Amino acid sequence: MKLLAIVMAFFLLLAAFIHVYWALGGRRGVANAIPMVEGERAFTPGAFVTLLVAAGLTFFGLLSLSLAGLISLPIWLSSYLQIIGFIVAGIFLLRAVGDFKLVGFSKKIKGSPFAVWDSRLYSPLCLFLGAGYVYLSWMA
């Protein structure tokens, strides 16, 4: 359980770091991170939104460690950890399934750099994280 939480936290904190890099103006990897529609980005997130995603990913990483008993979160949050864990599991599992258009295993638009990375890394990682949160929340 502890090893699972550490692996999950590693991937989430790495993703958070990458998002901070992008928010601060880094461009490397951006083409692989945003869905494309007819050769154009489906959306262009600003620095603030990208930092919000980084903050969320950081919280999710800390949550996995807390569910495994490796760290303590504030007491007011501790009584809700299991529920929050199941909600986060749902978020990642829904992301893995996708929107039946641009993201996830159900995406219809394929062939772009994002779609390739999504099929090979992003969606499988979200499935792993979702299943991991189900397990950690169940065992907490």
C-alpha cells in the first residue's frame, strides 16, 4: 500500500512540476499535452489555469501519501480523506474513459501528437491512478 502511494505521488508531483514549468513559460512538450482539432489546439490554457492544475496534482499526490498513512494532512481534512479519495478516483477513471471526442480511451480524434501520447501514456496513467485511489481509499 505504501509503495503504491509513493509511486502515485511521484507521477502526480512530476506532472505538477511539468505544469509549473509550462505556467512559467516553458514550451517543451506542450504540443503533446493539448488536444488538436483540425490542426489547431482545442484550447489554450493560461498560466493561472495551468498553476491551478499543478496545485490540484500536488494535492492529489499528497492525498495518496496521506491515505497510506505516510503523511498527515490537516485534522479538519483527515475525517474526509476516504471520501475525497473515492472522488479523486472517479476523476481519474472518468479521464481515462474520456469524453468520446478528444481525450481518453474513447477519443474519436486520433493521429495528433497529443492523441498518440494520450493513448500510450496519459489515459493508462489515469486508469492506474484511478484504480490506485480506489484501492487506497478502500483500505484507509
